[in-house]
Amino acid sequence: MLPMVTLAEVARHAQVTAATVSNVLRNPQKVRPATVDRVMAAVRELGYRPNLTARALAEGRTSTLALMLSNISNPFYPEFVLEAEAAARRHGYFLLVCNTDDNPSIARAYLDRIAGTLAAGVIVMNTDVSADELAGIAARGSTLALCMWEGARTSRALPCVTVDYAHAGSLAAEHLAGLGHRRIGALLGEGSGGPQSLRLKGFVDTLAARGIDTEALPAASCRDSIEGGYEAARTLLAAHPRLTALFATNDLMALGAIQAAADCGRHVPHDLSVIGLTNIHLAHQFRPALTTVSFPTASIASIAVALTIDRIEGRKAKRDAYKVPLPELVIRDSTAPAVRTARRG
Amino acid sequence: MLPMVTLAEVARHAQVTAATVSNVLRNPQKVRPATVDRVMAAVRELGYRPNLTARALAEGRTSTLALMLSNISNPFYPEFVLEAEAAARRHGYFLLVCNTDDNPSIARAYLDRIAGTLAAGVIVMNTDVSADELAGIAARGSTLALCMWEGARTSRALPCVTVDYAHAGSLAAEHLAGLGHRRIGALLGEGSGGPQSLRLKGFVDTLAARGIDTEALPAASCRDSIEGGYEAARTLLAAHPRLTALFATNDLMALGAIQAAADCGRHVPHDLSVIGLTNIHLAHQFRPALTTVSFPTASIASIAVALTIDRIEGRKAKRDAYKVPLPELVIRDSTAPAVRTARRG
């Protein structure tokens, strides 16, 4: 339905050469991560489809990867799936998606069923099953890679492609502190892999380093969903009406917090600044558009796929080949200087 | 992380007997569709997990289904995947998800690769490949079922589980006309399967039957996304400033239209009523919450899975067993009587 987009147009849009686009599509691990992100953004935006890939698939020169995740209804995962599927296809691989619905028994059953048989390799995003147990499965000959795991619970025996969660939290803290906020509340998400504590730790440590008293930082724990953030923000704002800013460890909760603020008669950003983490599509689609810290989703997907395929095909790469770019602050309309808040308060 | 929920609690929540819950989980096609929907809503809401299913999977008494779709980043599909995955699991089947990224070559390659080999049956939601071509693949021995196809392009040779799209459009028209709206614009979505014309036809025919002049109904065509709806609504409202209501053939576009109205200084619903179709989760999560027509997503997923498995296992069922419930109007906060609009205008 869309007109055919050419590689040259992608290059022009991303302000790189056609050779770079081609490189990004074939060997993303050899290109600077920021460039991978820019080119992949252009690929998505223009709807570019490399024909060679479709041909390779049609000719059967393909193998299969599986991507296992806990909860496809969290909108981050479909966005990730789209990137991973495109990355797999660029390598001539299929990607099958397995949703385990936060259930470790289902996750184990999927692994039994697919790892090494239906799929040559499995990228495991969900953490229902422990890293040690996964390492045991890998030791029996299956190619597994962890992805987006949050910190301590990974295993030395398994590679893990993930983002610097603490740094992401730290960027959010810098932003709010820089806007003059001192009375800040936090919403800590309970994700599929447990509490998003690393993100909160990065946030709190940076506030403390800036001389802000974090001993009594008001915080509420909730599911990492719009509804979870809504309820937690209402509770927090009722108990601490003088807060001028809220940090949420996840965009969905931040979007719920904006709605909670509106329902409490507080205007975002004039009466309350709200910042999230991840930069899912909804973050820019919402009104007010959400200030957030962007995870390098396209790079992580490309790298996890490249790493898994390198392992399947017995290739060794330097550690640097799988280096994930740092998260970046994205300022939109949900944060403003605390001064304005104080004046109104 | 969540406390264990029992079947009895699900039954209480759905106001049915435990036997009915059990029936819905095992043989949804034998239960009234409205009851299936109610029970499945309770299952999801409470996070209930039937243990037997996990055990069946772990014991390897399982086979594999595939669900092929065009665009996992449209939030309807993850919601559908979640229901279909749960339905497959209740039958002791795995569900693998294949995202074809709106590319017919990829769709064909997936079918070559999985139909009849990796997966015992494939539920095809995307329409990149023609029904006739799919019928040809089925004729060579693969079990295929179409799902959510929009009308005319299905094939007699293949079963299709879908919703009455024209009726959905008709309900939206009844609602707006009943609120006194006469100057109504329409946003027609270009989905993965082409224009959502049946929905618009149901809408326009019902307006005409209520004596509303639809000859010059202002309409704009756009991609079925928030951004698409936003741009199309801005154009439509600029060209037809006296419109009091907008109908969108898809919730995403309706959400974009609400934002466009806000950016044009028009309040929804006081200055403009907006109604969508589908009832994705975002419809109730947005502010103002979106009035829409709900598709029976859980029923469609259950029925498509049950039908496909019946065919795989060579069972015949009466036609009625696969009857999909009608869509239903869900009134929220984005529609209001036209009278108020007129007073303000």
C-alpha cells in the first residue's frame, strides 16, 4: 500500500551514506550504535524493506530464532519484537515469539519444546526462570542469550544484552534536579522480572550526590502498568501533597501518574513534573508528551540477535561488538522548572 | 509476585459456577460467547493461571500452533496474542507468533517454513497474501484458518473467524445520531488488510437510514495509527469546522483525533464527540476515556484456536460452535449530546 522506498532514501533521511545503511542492515555490530539507531529509525519511519531478506527467506536459506518474553501486552515488548524480527530477517533467520504470561512453568515448557529443536537459539527476555536454571539448559547444548535483564540476577555462564538501568535513572534525576525540584516522589515498578530497583537506585544515588535529602524520599511500589502508576500516584500525591515532581521507573506508570495528577486537579507540568523511563511509542503519542529516558531498543534488539546468531554459527566476536549504547534523556512536555510550581503552590 | 488465585474466585468474580469456568477453559466453543467473554475477563483481571495447563505443557502432551500477523506494534495484536496464547495453552498447544511486518514475501516464507511442519496449524490474521493463495496452501495439506479478515476477500475454501464489522459501524452511527449529531465526519483507516470499508459502510448506511444526509459526509483516509488519525482529524476539522462529531474506524485513529481536537482548541466531548471501534486497552486508559464499539476479542481468539485445533485433530463441530458474539457499544467520556456543542458553537 505504501510506495516502494529505496535504500538511497533511507540513507538521505538518516544523513549517512548508502554503504552505511547497507552495513547497518547486515552487520549492525560493526557500526557505531548511535548510527544503528538513526538508520533503523529511518528504516522504520519510511517503511523500508530490504528485498534481499525476503528473497533469502523465500529461498529457504534460513533458520529459526525464538524470542521468549513474559507479557506481550506491555507495549515495550511488541516494539522490541518488531526490531528483533527485522534484525533476524536481515540475517536470514525467522523469529518466533513465545509469550509465557509471567508463568515459569510455561517458560520451562517452551524451553523444553523449542530450545535446540524448533529454534536454533532462544533470546530470553523474561525472568520467571532463574539465570542458573537457564545456564543449565544452555550447558546441555542449547544456545541461549539473556536480554534486558535487570542486573544482579544474570549468570556468568550466559551472555546478557541489556541497558544501563542505573544510568537511565541517574539521567532522570539530573533532569529533575536541574529543573530545581527538591520534593520528588518515586514510583517503583514491579516488572515481570521483579522490582525495577536498579533504575531507582541510579535515580536516588544521583539525587543524593546533588545534595538532595533522599532519606525520606516518598516512594510507592506498583505493577509496571498505566493502572498501577495511576493508583500509586494518587496514593503518593494524597500523602505528600507538596511534591513537585514524580519519577517513575517505567513510562507506563508515568502515563498513569499524569492521569492521576489530572484527576487530582493538578496540571502537568505546571503543578507537577513527571518523568518516565524507556521511551515507548506512547510516550510521544500521549498529551502532554512524556519526558523520559530513552532505552536504545533498536540497538539492543539488533545486538541480541547478532550475538545469538554468532553463537549459533560458532563465530567469536570481540566483546566490544556487543556494546549497547547508553540511554538518553528525551525532554518533552511533562516536566518544567520547579520555580513555576512553587509560585503556583 | 501475585497471590495465587483460585478457580472459585474466578467463578465468583464472573458470577458463574466453577463448572462453567472449567468449561470455558477447556471447551469454550460449548459455552455461550457472552459467558466466555465474562469468564475470560475475570481470568485476566485476577491473573488466574490454570495449573493443569502448565503441567500438560511440561509433560510434553502438546503440539504447536502459529499465529501470523502483519504488525505486532498495533496494540490490538498483542491483546489478541495474549488471548490466543492462553486459549492454545488450555488445549495443551503452544502458540508461536510470526510478525510479517506487512510484507507478503515474508508472509509466504513463514508459511513455507511453518505450515504443517513447525506448526500443526496456522491462524492467519494478516492479509498480505490473498485468500486464494492461502486456500492453495491449505489444499496441499496444511491446516489454515483466517481470522479477523475484513469481509469480501475471504475464500470459501478456508474458515474465517471474524467480527461483524458493518454492525460495529452501525452501532457507532446509532450512538452519535441518538446524541443528536448531524454534522459528522469520518476517518477511514488503512489497515494491514486494506481500507476498513465495511466498518464505514455500516456507519454510513445507518446514518442514512436515520435520515441523515450522507451524500457529502466529510471523510479522510489515513493509516490506522494514532499519528494517522491525528493528521487526518486536523485536516478534516480545518476543512469542516462545524463538525460536531468524528467517527474513526479504529480506536488508535480516534485517540489521535482527540489529541488533534485538543491542539485545535476544541474540547472533547463538549466541542466535539469522538467514537472509535475495537475497544483496545488504551481506549479506557486514555483521558478522556474513549467511547467505542467493543470487538469480542477474547471470544474470537478462543474460537479461532478451537476451530483450528478441531481441524488439526479431525473433529467436526456444528457451525454454531464457532459463532462470534456481536460487537457492543461502550459509552465512555469522549461523546456527548450535540446540543451542548451547538450552544457553545
